[in-house]
Amino acid sequence: MESDASGRSEYVNTLAASLENWGETRRAADILHIHPNTLRYRLAQLTDLAGIDLDDPTQRLVLQLQLRLRRQMRTSSSSDGDRV
């Protein structure tokens, strides 16, 4: 998201932590070192901004796949810079 690129939010990390921990708010919040209410607030903001429905299993799956692909692309592009 544009606001993530500017460093003003942590929507992508929040979404990833929530999805990777099966929606377990306390566990995801602990991983991010934030209060569970902060996690809930960020997810509410994210769903409003992006128009996603985290109650929809298909949307959750697609989001998880996109986040994993994004992470892999970042990892591979940073390791490509090390090649000579």
C-alpha cells in the first residue's frame, strides 16, 4: 500500500502477522510487539482502506499468497545484488 511505502504505517506487517497466526490476535500482537487493540485497529483500518474481507477464506488465501510472493521477490532481489 502507498501508506506503507512512505513508512507511516505497518499494514503489510500487521496483515502478514495476523494471517500467519490464523487470526490469533494476541499471538500476532506479541510478534509485532504491539497491544492487541492496536492490531485490531490496524486490521480495521486496512479492511476499510483496501476493501478486503478477512472473514472470506478465499480472500485470506489470496492475500497470504500475495504476501509470500512479495517476501520472496524482495529476498531474491536483495540476493541478486550480491552476485557479481
